[in-house]
Amino acid sequence: MYIKRTEDSALLSRLNQSLHEWHVNLHPELFFPYDQPSTQVYFENKLADDCHMFFIAVEDEEPLGYVWLELRKEKGNDFKRPSHYGYIYQIVVKEQHQGQGIGAFLMKEAEYVARDYGADRLELDYLAQNYIAEAFYKKIGYESKRVTVHKEL
């Protein structure tokens, strides 16, 4: 298995389907149903921005999943220091390939790339009900720094 950078919006859209449908099932009030053409256009727009990078795991020429990394630079202000970090928007591994270390391999690649670009950390978020993600991130060394809550009005 190897990791490579991709700019294939159609591939990313297809790989995204299972994750997006999971989000829709969990929170239909927040997410539109999966639509391949609009999802592909969305990825095309993100790929046009040099701050967004997508890496896929491939084995025997079959794409197994991807990680989406954004490099962020924030100016400091009177309260907060300047910051340069990577943000993980999504990580997806095909269901039949989960539990084989592919997600950890993808995250390690994102860490290497972010570090090479001068980032001092990676950040990400996930839905509170995603206990699988919580366990995965904890296993590979991530820890909570902020908790977000909301209240319906």
C-alpha cells in the first residue's frame, strides 16, 4: 500500500459518499442528501485552493480512502498568538478496509506534510456521536483541546 496526493475530484466524491450518507443519517437537519455531481464540484473548488490537499491510500491500484488536509496560518491578536497548523477536514477509509491501519497511515502522511509546511500541530473535529472516530484519534495520540456545544432555538 502507498499514499499519494490526488486532484481527482470524481474519485474523492465517490469515496466521500459513505461518510456523507452516515452524516445525513445521523443529522438530517444539518446535511443535504449525498449528490455526486454537486459533491464533485465542491471538491473541484477545494482542489483549486493550494491550502487544501488530498491524499489517497492505494493498494493494487484500488483507492482505499483519503485524508483531506488544509494548511492554516492565523495572525495573532491581543488575546491569541499567531498560529500555523494543519486541519483535517475528513478522513475516509472504505468500510471493508477499516481496522487495517489505513486510517493511521493516512493521518501519518498528513502529519508529515503539515510538518514539512511548517505547521506545529494538526487539529480536527468529529461529531460527538462518532465513538469510532473518538477511539481512533485517541489511539493515534490525539487529545481533546476544546469542546463545542450547541442548543436548538
